[in-house]
Amino acid sequence: MKPSGFAYHRPSTVAEAVDVLAEVSPAGKVLAGGQSLVPMLNMRLAAPAHLVDVNRLTELAYVRVDDDGGRRTVVVGALARHTDVEHDAAAHAALPLLREALRTVAHPTIRNRGTTVGSIAHADPSGEMGAVLALLGGTVELRSARGTRTVAAAEFTTGPMETSAAPDELVTSVAFPVPEGRTGTAWTELARRNGDYAVCGVGVLVRLGDDHRVVAARAVYVSMGPVPTVLDLTEPVAGQDPRADDDGWAAAGRLAAWRLDPDDDIHATAGYRRQLAAVLTERALRTAARRATEVAV
Amino acid sequence: MTTSMLGEPIARREDPRLLTGQGRYLDDIGHRALAAAFVRSPHAHARIVDVDVTEALDVDGLVAIYTHDDLEGRVGEPLPLLIPHEALTHGRTPYALAKDEVNHVGEAVVMVVATDRYVAEDACERIRVRYDFLPPVVGIEAARDAALLVHDDVPGNVSAHLVQENGDARSAIDAAPNVLELDLAIERSASTPLEGRGVHARWDADDHSLRVYTSTQASTSVRAALAAKLGLPPDRVEVIAPDVGGGFGVKIMHPWPEEVLVPWAAIRLGREVKWTEDRREHFVSATHERGQLQHVRVGFDDEGRLLGLDVTVWHDNGAYTPYGIIVPIITTTQLLGPYKPGAYRAEFFSLYTNTVTVTPYRGAGRPQGCFAMERTMDAIAEHLGVDRTVVRERNFIQPDEMPFDHGLTFQDGRPLIYDSGDYPATLEKIKKLVGWDDFAAFRSEARAAGRRVGIGIGCYVEGTGVGPYEGGFVKVETDGTVVVATGLTTQGQGHQTVFAQVVAAELGVPIERVAVTTGDTRRFGYAVGTFASRAAVMSGNAIAIAARKVRDKALRVAGEALEADARDLEIVDGTVRVVGSPPGAPGTSIPLATVAVLANPLRYAFDREAERATQFGGPVDVSKPPVAEGDSPGLEETGYYSPPRSTFANGMHAAIVETDPDTAEISILRYCVVHDCGTLINPRIVEGQIHGGVAQGVGGALYERMVYDDAGQLLNASFMDFLMPYSTEVPVVETDHQQTPSPLNPLGIKGAGEAGVIPVSAVIASAVSDAEGFAVTRMPISPSDLHELRLRHSSEGGPAR
């Protein structure tokens, strides 16, 4: 479990970093927190000829809440550790889903080192933060020596461990849009052990109208397919008032289970995963709807 | 002040060192050593056609590449079969490097030595081994069907077939008013210590001696094995176990291929060589355990008393049988637990599969046996509609029936005779501790709240302290320090604490003055090893015997100096004194350190203490030789303890679990243990052993399984997918002790090392079955498994509780 040889680069600015990436492309790999990459290197599952360590790009070590005429976004730079996002008061106030989901990302020691952007760029189908980005319809900012571009989350993740980032591109930040109006969110997952990858994970968003009736319900799933799967679950719950009605949540859970197509693996059968999807979706929707009713608009 | 240190729950003396990172583990040794790495088989079953090393020869820093062709003499022969048995008619062991055939993924084929491990792995990557693929035998059913063979010359894949019988069990069952049959399964697991294996060797060409550090549970036996393999006089081989980061059985297996090859290469190259196993290697090339299918047929009367018990076990021994058939022997003998089985028949087939070799893992076959027996007890209770504890109680061996002879042969080749135990008393304690009789009320309350809960119980008897022997050495230095050595090894059990407690108590010295060395052949050459819950029983008693001999001599020498009768002397807090004399009264006491000086007449004075011990240092009787005939200089003695047979500890566990009606998650709400290991040397250490054992038991019950696919690939060879429980998955363990001293040894102690793990799968299966209303027959059980079981039972129209 020792990596193959590689050339090690440690740029100190984003400009330098993208120059190095351009120079070594396509043989470069970006190292941020290293919580997935280093084990892959050690097991020789990955053997890049060049490693570009971005840990000195302190200009990317930020979490901020942007406000563009009332449309708010939580923007996370590539060097923000999971723990920075988890504990950022402004980000939490704007988007409590971030902290709720982050608490299920591995263990604190891993969150102290691993980065949220790195996790999204790694595109593991059980990665919570990529799923949260997909649920909220967020974007990914990429930079290269050729320029800067912004990609929607849905276009960014193209498969398990696969993204549309070019070999010379550095993901510099991701932007999580803050849902507007009377909206509640929730994250819930079931893992075999505390902090493990989820057997099934669900993030949901429920939007209520001024009359407190459901106008939209959406869910995203991890470990239930090759990429985070976003489902529109509005139909079974549309028009339902969470303070009074109770029928649709279970139906929405069943709908989700029916529409998902998970695989068997060594930890669970596909059938069990579907059962979890139904149960966890129902639970998460109830929680999110209750939270939506508590939103002061 | 001196109180007896025996029975005191003192803190572990080794912890400050280990917890502050001062431990010295194998990989901390030999930074300048060359590194070894291995090319291992990627196939479960294949013939080796060709090994092409050409591309690897260019790797900068490469020192040597070895294949089986390079292994001369006995190094090239198959590794030893450590524990032969007449029933093991088809024992097979691997070569240190595979010769013509590989029989499991991970088997070592090529050894590479290089300047460091990075380079060694680079070279490994460039070595091309061509294989002729052979169809693998994976899983017990496939092995039993024997449509394919692991070893061409082993018919039916059966390495061993053994039947033990006491009475005519089959007739007794046929004649019984009630008969039940059960099919049970326990999956594969493994010891998985946090520190893997590792070995470092240094050859001294001038001294013609070999020093080997190895992360082992049996340094003296490794020495003997290496001396034999390498053709060296044992006297020229030193083997030392440094700090060892856990063993749990996997490191009692020896010599590993790497344990022979690293010293062999060190001699051949004249350089220090080291191999530190990585985690993936550990999963695919160290050993596994558990892995059995069982069929039980039981006959019983209308009260639930056993009339006959007939058990068949199909045991997966993996690719080879280097450790013999200890595990299935223990399963089929220890299965009986605290019960009188009526007539008993046990039959096992030990089967080859193209998977990692099976050798003992903490519990060593007992968890499987306990599972069979306890599932049977629950089935009888269910059949008769009787409380599960009542059925058990009706079958207990009673205290006045001790010693109880089962009429079988145990793993040590000696009769299976229980020495002592009070099972009814233990049952009373566990029922009280868990609140067995109050559970019905708790269940009703939970049910009203939509919750599903269950309670389970499991009982076991554990043969501990198997022979043949251990030894202890105790020496009082002239500064009053007491040096203690024993040959068996330490993997974190707390031997530096408990053995020091024994010496402090027996010798009357402060424990701070006692220093213990284990597992170092330079300090003590005769030993067996640390396994089978034997260290405290074996070395504890041996050290006590040695300490008593030192005490006798100290009193004799002090008596001469004080002109007192030795019978009037005692040792208190490191000072020999006349019993009943006022403290400080002149001529009534002498420090043990001074006695040590007096016990060693010197010619040369090198310090003030020594000066007093020289021939001219004081008044002497010139008519006598300085060292009397038959006496020896110094205050040191060696003692050995060799038991007539094993001593049998016992215990009972009970758990309350909750199962989620929707997600099928299984939560342990309470876990209770009552344990009887005879006299306690240190209750805190015993509890630590129990906690650790329960943690591994919970792993085996709910999380850990080795998942092989049909091609014989281990799919979860990492801690990401092999689910060792974290602290967050292990319940708080509530313990109570019962103390029934063993009549077999001077200290009255029994082993405690494995106890915690033995009944956990049985207990959790019992509790989950109770919660769900159907019998769980296969462990471990995951939420997904429980979900699928629910579907099957609801489609069969079974009751749901």
C-alpha cells in the first residue's frame, strides 16, 4: 500500500495551479484534503504522474453567503474543509441543510481535512454534498488556463467518479442556491455504522404556498444509483397542508422507491434499499414540511 | 503498607506508555532495513505457468527477487502442520512461496526485496506471473458437494472427519417424546488486529546468530520453527515479540511464509530485512475463522430435558490446515456448555475451499458451538412453551456434580472434565442483572408505543488454560528491583500489570519495583504461547510458583543474617522482618535488596552494596563453601506450571434489542454479562477483556463477514467494507462476577480472554428472534438480512409480534 512515483507540485496561487495543470494535462490530479485520493494512491487504484497539491491556495479557503438582489447563494471555495462549512454560522442560517447533511459525512477527523468541493469533484455516488448540490440545483465553477466556466450540478456529475471537468480544470468553488419562500429541507440516511457511506441517503426539499399547502416536493438520493438521483415527488403531496393532512407522505415514499433502481451490493439487497428509500423519504418529507411551516416569510 | 495485590482493580501499568505513543511495535524497529513485498495470487485457484521478472530488474533500488525455485533445503518444503491429529487424514500446508499451484487469492508467489517498500511494490507491479486458471471451490456448500476439488488428491475436499460419541445419541433421540431439527450457519470472520503481521530479521555473520522481531503470539515456537527451517542451532536464534497491536488468534498461527522468508533473505543477503503487512495483505493472506454449517437433531422430554443430541458440523478450513483441526474440535466439545446433553454424538467434516486458511480467532470455535446449543435451547423452549431460562436451568450440570466428565476428548487431547462452576447461581445473577422477569412489562409498554423489542440469553462454558505448560522467572536484584520474565507473549492484555500483581502479592514487594518481560526468548526460552485464555492461568501460576521459591530462599538467607528462624520471618513492603517485631527495632529486619546482596558472595567489589558481599566483607564461617552444595548464588528462581487438564470458566450473557419495524435496524438497548473465571487477579482487567470480547462478538453478530464472490475474490478486503464496529456500535456492557475458584491450580484462577466473544451471536440471535417472532438461524444478521427474513416469514404467513 505505497503509491507509485509521481511528480509533486505545490502552487501557491490559483493562476499557478491552472498553469501547472495545463502543463501536465492530462496526467495531473488535484490533491486537496486527500481523504479519498490518498487511499486510492496507496492502493494503486490511481497512479497519476503529477499531483497538484492545492492546499496552499488560501484564496480558495472561504465559505460565504452571496446576496444578489434577494437571491442568496452559499458559495464554498475549494479549500474550505467540510468542518468549515459545517460550522459556518452564516451558511447554516441561510441553508441549514448543509450542516445536517455534513454531519453524516464520515467522522469529524475526516471532515477536518476533507473538502466539500473535493468531495463533489470526486463524484462518489454515495457522496452527500454532491447530492445536496444537485437537489438545490447548484453550480460548479471551473478554472483553467483557458478561462473560467460555470456548470450546473446535473451536468457536472456524469457517472460514478466521473465529471465533466477537463483534465486541466480546477474546480474552484461550488454554489448552493438558498431555496426561496416557505421552504423546508431535511437530510436523513441510514448507514451500517456511524459515519459510513449510506446504504440509502435522502435529502428533500418541500415548498409550501402562502396557504401552507405543498406546491413542490423534491428529493435526492445517494447510494441509490450511479449519480445522485433527483426525483420530483410533488404529485402525491400537492395541495396537502402539513399541519392537517397526512396521507401523501407515504405515497411519495412509495413513488420514490418505485422510481429508483438501486443495485444489490455486499451490504444490502436492492429490495431493502427500496424499502429504505420509501421509509426515509416519508420521514424526511414530514420533517421538511414541518420545518417549512415554521419558516417566517 | 502492604495489602495483597491479588484481586485489586489497579490501573494497567502499561497504559501510560502505550497511550502516549511510546509503544515499540514491529514497524518501529529497523528503519534501515531492506523492505520486502510480495506478489500474491490474484486467482483463487490456478496453476503457475511462468514467472517473468524481466521488467522488474530495471527498477532502481531492487535488491532481490525470489520465487520457489530459489528456496533451498527445508525452506523450499511445505510449511509445518503444527498440530497433527489422527482424524486429519488429508492435512495440507502451503509452501512459503507457491510452488506449482495457488489455492487462494493472496497466496504469496514471489518475494521482492528492495531498498524501501515503495520500490519493492514498484518491482512487484512489473513482475508477470502467468496462470492456468482452475475453477475454484468457494463456500461450504460447494466444498461439501465436491463437484470440484481444491486439492486433486483430497477426495470430497475433506481434510478431516471426526466423530465423538458418549452413549447412543441417535437411539436416544429416536426414543424421545420430542424431537427437533435445526439447520444453522455462521459466516466467516477474522481476528483483524489493528496491527497486522510483521517481521524484522538481522543476521550477525560474525556471531553466527539471528535475531528476529516478529508480531507474534508465540515467540519461542517461532524460534524453534525458524531454527528447524533454516538449519540453525536454536541457541543461535533469538525471537522477540515487541509491543504487539492485537492478535486475537491470528498471530498464534506460525510460522507464516513471510516469517520464514524474511529471516532467510536476511541471512542470504547479509542485510537487515523487514516486512510490515499492509491491511489488504492481512485480509487476503493472514488467516480467518468462524464459517460453519451445522445440523442439530435433539430429543428431549416434556420438561425440556435433553435425552439425546446429535450434531453435524461442516467446517470451512480454507485452503490449508497448518493449525490442524483445533477449531472444529473445540466447536463440537465446547458446544455442550453448562448442560448435560444426555447421549451425545458430534461429527464434523473439515472442508477445503479456495479461500484464506482458517485458524483460531478469539473464541476459537466456541462461538459457533455456543450458537448451535443456545439456538437449540431456544427452540426447545419455543416448542414446549416454556421460559427460555427454565429450559436451560433444567439441563444444567449442578455444582454438586463437579467435577463433571463429559466422556469426550478436548482440544488438548485430555478428557473433557469440568473442574468447577455454579451455573444455577450464575443464571440467577444474569436474570437479576438484565431484569428477565420484568421484561414482559417492558415489552407491553414498548409495543403500545409502536416499538418492537426482544430479550435474549446465552450460556457458555469455556475450557481455558490449556497446557502443556508455562514457566516464570523471578529475580530480586541487589537494588531491590524484581525482574520477572515469562516466555509467552503479550498483545495488550495487561500482563505487565497482572503478573506484577502476582509477584507483589507472593513476594511481599511494592508493585512499583516489579518489572515484567514477556515473549523474549533471550529472557525466557521455554514457553508455549498466548492463546486459549491461558496466559493468566499458565504463566500466572508459574510466576507464583517461582515467586514462592524466591520468597523461601530470601527468608532462609535473611534468617541466617538476622539469626532468626525463617519460619518467624515475613516479607512486607520489600523488607524481611521478624513477625510481630516493632518497626525499626534493630536487628529485626533486613531489606530484600540486602538479602539479594548476601545471596551472591562476590570476589570483586564495584559498589558499596557489592563490598559487603565480598569474601572479606563481613564475618564468614570459613569452614563452609561460600555457596552451599545444592544452592545457587543470587535471589532468583524459575518455576513451571503444567496443569493436568484445562480449567473451565463459564458465563451467561443477556441482551435487550430493539428492531425498527420499517428500516429493520437492530439496536442493542442493554447488554449484560455475568462471568465466572474463578479467583480474580484484577477485576478491572477482566472487565476490559469482557468489554473487548463483547465488542468483537457484536461485530460477529451484526457487522463482520468475509464476502467472497463465486470466483473466490474477497469483496470486502478493507476496513471500508469489512465492518468492524466502531465504539458507536458497541453497547455499554453491564457486568457482574461470580467467583468459583479452580481446584486445579495454586491461584484458583481460570482464563478470561475469550469469554466476552463466545455467546454474543447466540444472544443477539435469541433477542432478535424474540422481537420478530421467528427463529434467526444464520449470523451475522444485517438490517438488509432482517428485512429479507421478514418478507420471507410474512409470505409464509408466520406470526409477527
